[in-house]
Amino acid sequence: MDIADIKELYFITDIKNVPTILRDGILSHNRAGKVNHRSIAEQGVQERRKNKKIPGTTEYLHDYANLYFDAHNPMLSARRDMNDTICVLRIKNDILSLDDVIVTDQNASLACWFKPVSVGLPLLDKDEVFAEFWVNRSDPMEEYRLKGIKCAEVLVPVCIKHNYIFAAFVANETALDAFKKTSSLSVEINRGMFF
């Protein structure tokens, strides 16, 4: 994958978190745990992530704010029952030029590699990262592999400042109305992104 293939990045969150995010930024898991917020994370996945160290650093995975290359992924699919209350924040791609940003080849809760953007990005297969579907009923191992790749991550130390957030997507009118009550950030319905 090339930097030109990435138009924007994505963060999935509860709409009620948007005012705080627009004030304080998208916080790492460890920082977010110190402020009042609604987590949509799966607890079992967070347990796997909490003790994972980032190679070559003294930091843990939970010391980084995480983004997705493609929000139309297994995480968003798993949260389809929350479509009325969640949103996808759209993040400027120039976040990739910040120091110490890391790219993973799949969901960081799995066995994955962690590499600087300049090294990791060219190793990603854009057709797999941006594939519309990852389900493969005839080959469960391939489905597992593709599911992980669809959740490849961009990890930013500590916090993603609010000025990198430029808009949002929601699934439906209910979510659109809820979002507009919390923020004046540009927002639109994108049914194709959600499940």
C-alpha cells in the first residue's frame, strides 16, 4: 500500500463521546480510562491488548490511540446493534506523518507486527485492507486471516489531537439526529459503511 491510497483514517466511538473527543482528542486506552466515556470495546479483546508491549519501545499497546484504515470492518460489524448510537470519526491522513506513529498488519490484539509507517505501509496489501468482504466459508483459516487484516491499525502515541478530526459518518437518521445534538462537526449518513 502507498500513502496515496489512504484518503483518511477512522475511529469508531459512541456518539456521546464526541464532545469530549473534540475537546481533548482521541485518547489512548490508558488515558481514556481516566475520563468519563462510553466504551464500545469488547472486553475480551482489551484483555489481550493491555499487556502487549510495542517492540523497540517501553510503551504498551494501550498507551496508543488506534485508528483503522477502513471502518467497514469486523469491529463495526460486531457493533451493528449499536448503529443508532455510534459514529465513525474521519481523521486526516496527514496523521501518518507524525513521529512515532506505528502501523500494524492486522488487529493489534492478534499476533501482528508493529512497524513505522515508512516501513509498514508498503508491506500492506491494499486490496485486502480495503476489501469489501472478508468472509470465506470454504476456508476458515483464510477468513480468520482476512478478518485480522481488515482491522489493520494505525497507532498514535498518547493522543490524536482534535484538529485531525474533520468529519463523521453515521449509519442512519436516528444516529444523525443524536450526533447533531452533540456537535457541529460535519456529519453524513453512510449506510454502505455500516452493517
